[in-house]
Amino acid sequence: MTEYKIEINLSSSRKQKPSFDSLEFGKNFTDHMFIVDYTRGIGWHDPRIVPYQPLTLDPACMVFHYGQTVFEGLKAYLTQEEEVLLFRPEKNMERLNRSNDRLCIPQIDEDLALSALKQLINVDREWIPNAPGTSLYIRPFVIATEPYLGVAPSGRYKFIIILSPVGAYYKEGINPVKIAVERQYVRAAIGGTGNAKTAGNYAGSLKAQEVAEKAGYSQVLWLDSKENHYIEEVGSMNIFFKINGEVVTPALNGSILEGVTRDSIIQLLKHWNVPVTERKISIDEIYQAQKDGILEEVFGTGTAAVISPVGEFFWQNEKLVVNGGKTGELSKKLYDTLTGIQLGTVPDPFGWTVKVEQQEGSKYTHNR
Amino acid sequence: MTEYKIEINLSSSRKQKPSFDSLEFGKNFTDHMFIVDYTRGIGWHDPRIVPYQPLTLDPACMVFHYGQTVFEGLKAYLTQEEEVLLFRPEKNMERLNRSNDRLCIPQIDEDLALSALKQLINVDREWIPNAPGTSLYIRPFVIATEPYLGVAPSGRYKFIIILSPVGAYYKEGINPVKIAVERQYVRAAIGGTGNAKTAGNYAGSLKAQEVAEKAGYSQVLWLDSKENHYIEEVGSMNIFFKINGEVVTPALNGSILEGVTRDSIIQLLKHWNVPVTERKISIDEIYQAQKDGILEEVFGTGTAAVISPVGEFFWQNEKLVVNGGKTGELSKKLYDTLTGIQLGTVPDPFGWTVKVEQQEGSKYTHNR
């Protein structure tokens, strides 16, 4: 492992912090950010923590034209003992590199990324909110910065981490949402970029979301691109169904994102001896289960919302209600357990949480 | 039609121009650029021509995370009479707005965009190269600039035009390329963003291109995502086949880009009474035609390369040669005619070229 020296340049002034009781998701950013550059022939170089600041980029930079970019999303939590916990951060960095591979972006040293993240959090430790449901959202991302209009992998990149104190993703708390099964648009195809966390997947999803919202639904349920028949994801989350006591979720097939929350839910269920299966699930099967009265719960999973119960879905001109439109018992238990583990109030038998020590990074060069 | 006032702020210094005899594609940019901003609730505002300069963007700007961006590509040509010609620019601005619609980006006034483009070209008129095969490549593009990490359409955008003097796209001139039929990766799916000119389509294509290049092929032939059987595009171009005297090209199906060059080729062929058909074309049909000795020519079409003949394709462990690996007669005639029309050396019966008058935009406010 290379020993990286992360330069730290602290901001001379500090921003006014927003009220931690009424935080909106992804709108406020802390005083500092992490940046490391990549140059072809040199590799990743000059890792540094600097005051949060605008990027100065040539208008020909490839990220603006050919979308060569990947990102991650994870959270830091402040415990009652004023400790800072990360939740399985190594999984995010592993996925970042899998996304990098799909997008022809050079691999990033995962130890550097984790060390940088911890040091950045320490620098902006006062920004971690402590009100119920709040956390510090972490956004690592890579952008292609070579100014060149040829369609080819960029010779220059920036890997950046920014931090945002956030409230709960859904302001109304863990309440069931209404979703519409999407029939016209698709999120991703086998052989495409669906299992990479890259910008284009999200840009392409906006139109369906817009149409669904106009019809009164807050998310779309994505079907596969080949047969328009098998369930893939809901909005930008993975999805689970509880049918007749058994939990099922679509198997990873190359077009579905390998969610860290998804994996944690599967592990939790197995730990509880709740039967859980990853397999192909058709929309017809879910429709029939609802008709037969055995569709007990439906919920989405993701870092931002953790668990998002589905109370109703719209399919072929029918509104199909799940669990009387209420949050199911299992959904609630999963939400409470997972957020409890993340916050350190519930035992963590899996060793998922990672403490950010105050002295983290003291071995690195500080330039104050 | 709204009368827009485009502010013009000329650069106090001028860059050294590159040698017009050895231009690389998309690496040099002129002295000025056009920008217009969009703000939700206000609309597009403050159109301006300014010195070519870096963009200053918050690291949370949505373009970096969710890829909400579209672009266009077209060219300006300097005739022997020192006139400046554009080729069907209104088609590009129409497509820009179709792409905008798919990506939930607000529509742009096409008259403003064309007027801005002409004025920008006049300001940087000395940058239009005149060596054979050269032109001024024009890159209009839109990026989402709201600093916000929620997955939703941005409330702020920038529409920018930059200019780049370019040589021929392929340095070796109009010489046949070798392509590999892609079996693992797909470019786009029905219901996806394939018919929009947006960044994510290009980011997703890099991996297949990388694999093909390592195997000695310069482009990939994309098959459809549903059956992996029907031909869609080649590299980032549309594709045509001449089989037994008839020209065929894949029909627009929602996942294929509606190329301006593609449309021009179809019109030219009809004008010449060469039979041309838009329809589904399977890779098996092309394979069989080659085996039967009736696959006469294959070529890609696009703004950058105009016509790119295919001399060989690789399919199921077989190298299949087209027209003895040489540029076909029809490919050559199409290339010569189209580039002749673009350069004003061949009659333009379609009214495709648009002259950029020297006094263009004199009705606008200049601030020199």
C-alpha cells in the first residue's frame, strides 16, 4: 500500500451552518472538500483537503460532453456518545472501482479514498447533525477533465469528496409511497451501464419520473428492457417484496445496481431466519400475489432513504394497494434495526460500522 | 419570435492559432464562446459572447452527478470565395430540442441558438481553416448547473457554444476501417436515451470501444439490446449497407440517433434514383450477403467523419472483407458530393447550406 500524504489546507472563514432541525437533502455543503487529480502517465496525484470551492473547468472538459463520471453515496452518523460512525464504507469504495472499470476510468486506491474520507469528516466534524433522522451525506465522485472532443477515455480526472448535512430523505418520514409501473421508458439494459453508478443512468430516468409525478406517483417501478416484464428497481432504489412470508428481490443481472443497503437487508433477513431469495420477479407475479392477498409488503432500499415502503402501485389502469397502504411490520423492523446499527443504538453483529477516530490521519502532512 | 440582445465582449488578447495543416480533432478552441443561462422561473437569460474561458461551477452541480446534458455537433466551412457556409444547422437545433425534451431540459429558442452561432462564427471568423479537409467544428451543449444532490431535473442550466478548427476526423483520410460486431455491450435500449444526443450514451460506449481497439478494430458495430440481433449504429455513427445494388440502413426505432448526415445521404440517394430503404437489418442478413458475394459496400455516416467506409467486419470468429477492403464507388461519390456541397464546390439542389453573412447580428447590441 502506497503511503499517501494528504495536504490539508483549512478555510480561513467558516460558513454559517444551516439549522439541523430542518435540513433539506443535498442542498447544504460543509466547509471543506477532498480532491485528488489523475493525469495519464503519472497516475493519481496531489491528494488534498481544501476549502469547499467551485471547480474551474475548460468548457471542452469531457465530463460535459461524454459523461465519463461515476459517483457514490454513503453517510456518517453522530452517536449519542459523540462518536462518528460510517456504515460499510469499504463497500462503496469497492463499487466505485467497479463503476470506474465499466466507465474506463482508472482505478482509485481504496485505502486512500477511505483515509481521505475520514480525514475530511474530522476536519468538518462540527457539520455532522445530531437531530433524529439526520446524518452527514457523503458524495465521492469522479469526473473526466481533459479538454478534448474526441470520443475516447479522458487522460485526466478529478476524484472529489463533498459532504452535506441532511435530514431524512422523505420529509414525511418513513411513510408508504405510491409508485407507477413504467411501461414506456427503461432505466438500463443488459450490456449497458445499469450496474454502474454513473450519471447517465440518472439523467435517463428523469423523464419517466416526471410523467409519474404528474400522474400523482412519487416513484416509478422499472421493468427490464428486454421483455418489459421483469422488475428491476424502484426510482433509484433496489426493491423487495414480502409474499406469503417469504422475501424476494430481483437477482443482480448486470442492469441492476448492487446496493449496499440491499446487501445489508438480505444479510439481516438471513440473520433473522426470514426466508429471502434473489431471483427474477415478473410484474405479473406481483400483480397476482396482490390479487391473491398474499403480497404482504413492498419496500425500496437505498442509502438516502434506507427503507421506503410502497403503499400502492399502479399497473395496467389498476391501483393496487399493499398492506392497506400502511408501513409493514417487517419494513419497520428493518428500518429501525438498520438505522439503529448505523447510529450505534442497536448491536452490530456484522461489524458493519466503522468508527472515525479523532486522531485519524495524524500521520499525514498537515499544512495549517 | 423574441428579439434577443446578445452582448458581445471581445477578448483583449488573441491566442496563437495552430497550424491549419496539421489540426487534430477537437483539441484547439477559438478565442470566444457563447453562453446563455437558464433559471427556473425566469427562463433563458443573458445571452452573451465572451472570451473563451473556464467555467466556474460548484462541485455539487447536477451535471457532475446525474448527467443531465445534451449536445450537438456541426461544421462551418470556408469556401474558395471566402464565404462561410453552415450545413443544415436548423436540423441540429431541432434535434437539440428533441434531446432536451428527453432529458427534461427546457426548450431553447432555435432562432436564438442559430443567431448566436452565426455571430460567434463571425467574431472568430479568422479561425476557420481553409486547408483541404479542414473545417470549423461547432459544439453547442447544455449542462445542468444547480448545486443539488437530489435526483430531479435541475433548476439551472447553461447553453454554451464552443468552436474548434479541425482537420479530417480520420487522419489517414477516407480509408476503410475494420470494425468488430459487439456481442457483450449495448449502446442503447428502446425506451432509453439512444435517440437523444446526451453524454451518457457516449460514456457507456467507451468500454466496448476499448475492447475492440485492443483486438485491432477501430469501431464497434452495435446490435439491438432486445435480441442482440439487429444492427443499430457503428461507433458513434449511423450505418449503411449496399447489397446487390440496393442501399439499406436501420430504421429509426427510438434507440438509434437521427443523424443529419444519415438523412442527407438518404435524400442524395433518392435524388440519384439509387434504391434506398430504412428497415430492420439483422447481422445474419449482412453475414449471408457477404457470403453470397452481394455485400457491395458498407459505410458509417456522421458529422465528424462524413462518410467512413468499412473494409472488414469481425463476427463470430470470422473476418469478413467488404469490397476487397477498399472504399466503394458509391461511398466515394457520396463523400465527394456531400463534402462538395458543404464546401460550395458542388451544386446544392436541396438548399442545405446556409451562408453566414459578415454583417450577421448587426442588429444586436455590441459592447466592444
